[in-house]
Amino acid sequence: MSSTDARIAQLRQAMSRRGLSAYVVPSSDPHLSEYLPARWQGRRWLSGFTGSVGTLVVTADFAGLWVDSRYWVQAEAQLAGTGVQLMKIALATTPGHVDWLAANTKAGEVIGVDGQVLGLGAFRALSAAAASAGAVLEIREDLLDDVWADRVGLPGAAIYEHVAPEACVARADKLAQVRAAMRTHGADVHFISTLDDIAWLFNLRGADVDYNPVFVGHALVGLDHATLFVADGKIDDALRAVLAADGVEVAAYAQAADALASLELDQKLLIDPARVTCGVFHAMDPAVPRIEAINPSTLLKSRKTDAELANVRLAMAQDGAALCEFFAWFEGALGKETITELTIDEQITAARARRPAYVCPSFATIAGFNANGAMPHYRATPESHATIEGDGLLLIDSGGQYLGGTTDITRVVAVGTPSADQKVDFTLVLKGMIALSRASFPRGTPSPMLDAIARAPIWEGGAEYGHGTGHGVGYFLNVHEGPQVISYRAAPGPHTAMEPGMITSNEPGIYRPGRWGVRIENLVANRSWLTSELGEFLCFETLTLCPIDTRCIEPSLLRADEIAWLNDYHKTVRERLSPLVEGEALAWLERRTTAI
């Protein structure tokens, strides 16, 4: 019996003891984080699937893992022989896990899930599905505690202050902005669970989550006070005193539920239904009046100030210089020493680590050669990785956390001689990236509506890609954050409006399963462009500084204006990065920014 078989069997025994017919294990924690602390990696521990997103459903005679197209190849390989069935989201023949439960649960049966990690929106959908089948949804059962013998506790890394000059807005000013929004909503108190919102609001950072400099906690903000709930020992006396001076009290992590339960009936609570779990929601007295709206901090932190953008530009220059050093090493070593996808990760991280104000990677480096590059969320492991040799395309998606900003960049480079078909795909993706880079649009345009601008050249070439074109990026915070997202699959709601100061990725792609993948990614910032009697318009400022490999281009597919954009971009890259590099890195930079 494999470890996955044994663990699923243990879970079924625990389900039987609790009278549960089905159990749902989402990829989630009490803060609905993208990257999970070890304590809440239960879906991964049970199934063996290491991707960041997926939902596991277990019944007495079925175990299935629902994942989207980004993870189909990876999940198929990792689930082979485990008894866990791959359920492919977005296939017409595969119902979502909620619909599957509705169709496969009988009246009177009980579906279990840990409500502490189930988002409120997901809870409402699952409740409706259970009700339609005449079943009951039980949210008080954390069966992982029953079966995961060596499950770790809360992360214990120390919390530290993000200070000037990188912290450009004082804690007291951020609290005042949030309280002004609370008054607009008519709220007396506001509960926050999302870790990036909390870190931004209090100008604090931590190391509880891989790649994101955040810490596990909750916050309760009143009109004249605030309480931060974190594990004991994470905030020292000196920092506690600094927080107290701004009216912030520190309390134990476990006391957050008690604080919610003790709210008075005349206190109106502001809560974001998309950013709290149902466990948190049900800890409150239902008689306490609630106002459901997006966290004010989510909107506020998405709009970087001019001072923050200035720091981001400095971070981008340092990041670009590190990439020059890396690519100079790579091209010099290729064919002379063994280079694997794992080597790419090691070398690119080491290059960034030599740069000032660098803290850590902003996500796990994706280095995929040829067929591995066709998996958008591929990650090389010691057990499974490719050696970089022969001809083809190497896709590298990487990023860094700096005290003054967060970076995220994808480049595809030639290894040996790329084929004609590879050059066509590369050029189509480049055309899409350039088209979006050059876009201008009315302020307030819902971000999903911009997606077709990048996809049009790719669609015209008879290709498509399964992921979004752009995600919001934090300021020394999460590499993926909202509310804006450039994807036609996303709902164009009012909170997706494009506003000045937002930083978003621009990353179209084409993926040929089993052959190669192409993705080119820059980060762009919304900037004011034009105000006229017809409205206010924004444009994109490209922030990322790194050459695009012209060896992979099919020039006949580019228009004159697209070539001009690329040459202008490379001129800017050369001017900005030349003072920061020398020797082989400078020679590489000059070589790769030659006009075409």
C-alpha cells in the first residue's frame, strides 16, 4: 500500500467514526492564502499532489482530486497508482466537485469539511449542493488532526517592521484610510483575515509563508483602536511598544474567535465575504449586524504611491542586473558544464541574493526545457528534471522579494537552434505582450476586458492559452494579489477597475503539450496618460528590465511599429542596467539589446 493509499484509508476510518459520508479537503488555510504554511498542507499530504491548487474529495469508495488545466499533466503523473482519480476542471464531461457531491450524495448523508479553511463563498455553494441532495454539511470536523500524526503547529517566525524609506506610508495613516472607508460603509469594526492585507496595514512583515513575506494572524480594527492576533512570541517587547504607540494591541492568535463572539449587538461589523472563512463567519453572533464589502485595504494597497513606484523601479533595476549576471553565466557555461533545470534555480537565486535589499524569491522558480516548458506551473525536482542540452527553448519564470518591491518575470531563451515553429509561437506571444504593453484605456475599465488585447495576435495565429494574462502584484508582499486580474474568465466586477498605481503582470503564452512552451512576462504599472472632455485615460509603464531573446523571433511576423517598440524597450533596458553590471554581464547585456 502506498503512503497515499494508507493515508486515504486512515481518513476513511476517521470519517466512519464521525458518521461522514464524504469529506472535502481544499487547498486552503484560515486566511485563504495562495501559499500555505506547513500546518495546512493537508491536501498535499493526503493525495501526494504537490501543485498549489486542487480540491480533494473522499468517500467510502471514491477519492478524486479536482485541478484545472495548468496542473493536468503534473497531477496525472503524481496520482498514478495512488487510487486518487484525476478530475479535470473545465472539461465538459467532468462536473466540478460541488456538482459531483450534489449528484453523488444521498438524502440524510453528511458531508464534512473543516470550516476554518473553507471560504465563505465556497461554503455557500457547498451548502446549497448538500441541501439539493437532502444531505447535511458539517463544518466543525478537522479530520487531519485525527490522521496526521506529525502535523506541525502554527509557524513561529518572528514578525518585523517594514520601515522607511521602503515603507512609504506610515501605519497611522493607513489605519486612518481604512477607518475612513469603514465610516463610509457605516461600520464600527472591521475584521481582516487575509495575510497580505494585515501585513500592509500594520507595516509588518514575516516569514510564515514560503515566498510571501507575511505572517499568520487576524486583525480587528475599530474606529479608535485595533487588535492584532498572532501566536505568542512572534512580536518582541520593542515592536509591541511601537505598535501600542499607534493604538494597536497585540493578542493571542486563538483569541480572534472570542473577540468576534463578544461583539456587541449595536456594533456594525464590516467583513469581506470573499476573504474570510465560514469558520470565522460562524464564530460571530448572527444577531450582530454585518456589512459585506471588499476589504478597504485590498483596494488601497493595490494602488501604489509615487514613492512606492520609485522604489519598485529601483528594485526592478537590481533584479534586471541580477538576470544579466545569470544569463551571462548561462550562455558561457552552456555546453561546457552540466546544467539542469535545478541548476537554473540555484544560479538565478544566487544572482539575486548578491543584490542590495534582496530578501528571498517571490515564488518557486519555474525552469522548463522543451516539453517541461509546456506545463505552465512546472517545477523541477531532484527526482524529475531535465538537462539543458541539444536544441530547443528554455522557459524561466522567476522573481524576487526586495524591501522596495516584488518582481516577477518570464523569459524564454534559445538553446542551440530553435525550430521555425518555435520561432512562430515565440513571435505570436511577443506580439500579444507588446499589444497589451502599448494599450491605453479609460480609467476604471474592468481589468478582465483588457485580456483580448493580448490574446488577439495569438488567436489570429490559431493558438490559445489556459491561464490569465495578468495578475496584480504586491509591494514587498504577495506576488499574486488583487483585486485586478487580466483574464476573460474572471468576472468584470466593480472592484476589478483599473486605477493609477496598480502593478499587473503581462504574460501571454502558447503551450504545445509534450513539445515546448512560450511565455513572455513583464510587470506594468497603470499611469495617467490623457485627460480630455471624453474622460481620463490610463496607459501602462513597463517596469521589468531584461532583454527579450531576439534569436527566437521570426522577424517577418512583426510589424514596423512592433519592432520599434522592442528596440525602444531594449534601449531603455541597456541604459538602465549598464551602470549596474560589468564584465561578462555587461557584454551580454549589450549583445542582447542590439536593435533588430
